[in-house]
Amino acid sequence: MIELRFILEGGDFDRAGTASSETKKILKQLNIDPRVIKHTVVALYEAEVNIAAHAYRGEVTITVSDHQIVAVLKDEGPGIADIKRAMLEGFSTASPKVREMGFGAGMGLPNMKKNADVLEVESTPGSGTTVKMIFDF
């Protein structure tokens, strides 16, 4: 089993994507199916951008076992008031500044759901959000 950890800072779009890039390299070295790698990296990148756009800081933990990849992203931030609504394509609470940078189209959680075999989202408004994604192979 392999475990990777990354720390993310809110607002740091330059580093958003670091966890997904590093994870991609490791998964390629482990000869994981390229389709699984693609789904993992797309969903992970979306989650990283959400932390950069909405949270103060976050932590990413990736665990790779012999049959699955588990990604857990925990952030400290405002949380999600209505998870069901946030899962709708196009719904976004991104600031105008984030939208000007080309993010905040409201596709983050929907794309995570499309790419992960399992997506769990827990959030406490005013405290933060935890996203768990599982990718089977």
C-alpha cells in the first residue's frame, strides 16, 4: 500500500493540480490501467481546484492498494450549505475573482461524481468539507 499526502492553501491556484500530477506519476509507475488514472486525475484535480477556490486550506490523502485508489480531501473553509444543490451541473458559489480566472463553472462536484466509483461529500457550514472518492481497478 502507498500513501501520499499534500497540503493545499486556499487561493493558491498555481499549486492546484500538484496532488493530481504527482499521483498520476505514481499510478503510471504502478502500471495502473490508464483509464483509471485518467478518472482519478480528473476528479482529483476538480477537488483541488475546489479547495483553492473555496477553502482556507486543505489536506489531500491518496491511498493506493492492490485493488483501489482512495482519495480523501479535507478542507477548512465555509463548508457547503446545500450539498444536493452543489451536485447540480452549473451551480456555483465561486467568487467573481475565481470566475475571472476561468474557474467556478459549477462542474467540480458533478465531474468528481462522473469519474469516481464512489463519491462521498460531508460538510459542516462554517467548518469545512470532506470529500472521499474511491476508484476501483
